[in-house]
Amino acid sequence: MKRITFGIPSPFSIALLLTIITILLAIVLTQRPENSGSAHVLTILDYWQMGFWELLSFTMQMALILVLGHALALSPLFEQLTTMLTRYCNTTSKAAMLVSLFAILMSFLNWGLSLVFGAIFARKVAEAAQREGRQLNYPLIGAAGYVGMMCWHGGFSGSAPLTVSGTDHFLHAQIGQIPISETILSPLNLVTSLTLLVIIPSAFYFIGRRVNEQPISLPIATKHEANLFRQLSGIERLDSSKLFGAGFGLLICFLAIRKILITPADAGLGFIDLNYINFFLFGLALLFHGSVIEFMNALGKAIQGALGIIIQFPLYAGIMGIMNYSGLGAVISQGFIDISTATTLPIFTMLSGGLVNIFVPSGGGQWAVQGPIVTEAAQYLSVSTPKIVMALAYGDQLTNMLQPFWALPLLGITKLKAKDILPYSAIMLLVGLLIFSLTLMIF
């Protein structure tokens, strides 16, 4: 009998399918505006086109946070760290535990750094096993490298918490400025993050002891030689100068740190937003690479991982346009809110965030769609607005374990397929759902 196998289409095809599904849902669940002279389907398509380019600046921010995080992960410091850690990854269970542990730790610093560091770490573990003739469950280790994407909103690159920490966000008139001391650094999030840091690696270790292992077959990576500025003379030697490159990186880092030091303690850390994070990452990457030529070569490799963001974000921006302008996002969110109480609102906010994230895999984009609804509900039911911000963020990151969009850089580095890591990432989704639900009910 012929064996039936089930595959998963490419993330780009999934984005196209989600676009079609969103259009159909909007046609069925929303009403044509009275002032629209077009058929309802054409109105929905107009919304899609209106939204298509609305995330260009945000796309640039997201591409930079990934590219700079990737470049930082390729620096000699992180290269030495992954090489050192690989020595302790001589079994599937140990490797899965350590890769997931450091992927989560990196996610608290920066989601782009976590995604790329986790991918490089997983790849190095597999290459070491191949050299030594050991068997591993490589898909499990790849999933461990991706699990930071279920934890990153609790760190210093979380889109929604950083957005509302600014003074000019679009809901400022309704909820004011919410400093990260009430979101990222709140007891709720600190306990949630610590729990993730303990339970997730433990779960990977437990699974790693029970899965099948196979020989590893990967092309051996060759050392990337500098090639952007081969013949340097005169002032061009600045490109290879450690003093020039690292010095400028140090200047950027100094300015970023100075911002923290000169900000009054009672003013909080509200200035930490996406632009601040990218500025700091820029300085760190340049500092750790040392020279302009090494930094540029790392960027050349890192930019490949951002191709998915650049080409697929317009599609998801179009979906966001439909969700926003047609009111479909409000319909989905309102459906959860209508059955909520002050006790259950955070849970239903998280669940609605997880559902919408499948269609709009962007923390900032999702906040634009759902933020006005969930914050209004929080105020109506006398629920803490910062708690609702984090509940929506938890839902957004939770279903990253099912949405393959953000896995693109990891899949490219590890040479795994989405269907390889999905069974294990789905298990982590269930574990994360339990953790987020419990902490939201307790705090």
C-alpha cells in the first residue's frame, strides 16, 4: 500500500492562503459600508490594497532588528559561545535542553538575536554530531532553537510593551504612557519568564530522552572569507581598522547607555522602543565585529534571513488592512470579550491574540488591530491595562509555534523544513498555553 504523507506549503504560500481566508471571512462576517458604491467583495479587496503598504516603516524596523541581531550572533564572541556550549550537547536530550535554554535567554534580550543564535547553535550541534558519527533527533533540536519566539514578548524587544511605553503611540489619549516597569518588568511577566526558563528546557530534555535519533547529513559549512573590500590602500584601510570600527561601535553603545544613565529614575524606561533597541544592536554588532569589513560581511549573510520579512510583510499588512478597515479584527476580538468577565478577560485576550496572530504575525501590527478593543474592555471591566497588554502579547507569541513565518531564518540556517519542527513546537505551544494561563489567573 502506498504511504500517504502530508506536507506543509511554504510560508509564502501560507500567507497567500491566509489572505484568501481573511477575504472570505470579511465578506461573510462584516457589512459593506453604506457610503461604498462598490460590491462588498470589491470593498474588501480595496481594504487589502489600502493596507498592503501601511507597514513599510515597521517592516524596516523588523528587518533591522532581525538583521542586526543576526549580525551580532555571527560575531566572534557569540561564535566562541556556541562552540563552547556545543561540547556539552553530546546527546539529543542535553542538546535540546541547552539550545532551548539559551534561545529563551537570548529572546529576553532581542527576538532577532534569539532566532538566529538558536538556529546557529542547533546547526553547530548537528555538524558536531556529524563529524563524530553520533545520531541525533535534529528536528527536535531545531524546534528548541525556535522556542525563543514563544518567549520574546517578555523581553526587551516586545512590540506591544515597547509601543505603549512611548509618548506618541496611537492609544496614548486612551491609556496614556505605560512604562516597561508595569509590563516587561512587572511581577506577572518576571514570574512568567522565569517559569518559561525552567519548564520549557525541562520539557525538551524529557522529550529528547524518548525520541528516535538518526544520522546527520549536512553540507559542511566553510569559513566565510572577507570579500567586500579585497584590495585596501590609503584611507580605504579604515575598513579593516579595529580602532575605527570598534571605536564607532563603542560610541553608539555609549550613547545608548548614557540615555539610561541620564534618565531620571522616576521617569522609568519608557524611552526603550524599537528604534532604541535597533540603535543599541547596531553599536553592539559593530563593536563585537571590530572592523567595518567584518561587520559588512556579517550583514551580507544576515540580510538573506530577512528576505521573508521584506516580501511577506506587505501580504500580512494587507491582511491587517482587511482586519482593521472591515472590522473583522474587531468582530473576532469582540466575540471573546462578549463572553468575558473581569477574571476571564486576560485569558480570552490571550486566546484572541493567538488566533489573530495566525493571520497577522506581527506584534506591532496585531496591537494596531486589537489594542483599541482590548484596552477599552479592560477599562470597562476594571482590569489592569498593563496586564491586558501582556495578555495580548502572550497570545501573539504563543501561536508563533504554529505560524511558520518567523521560522524562515531558522529553517534557512538549519536546512530543516517547517514540517520537521512543527510536531515539537506544537507541544511547546500547549506547555506555553498552560504557563501563560496560570500566571494570568494568579497575578
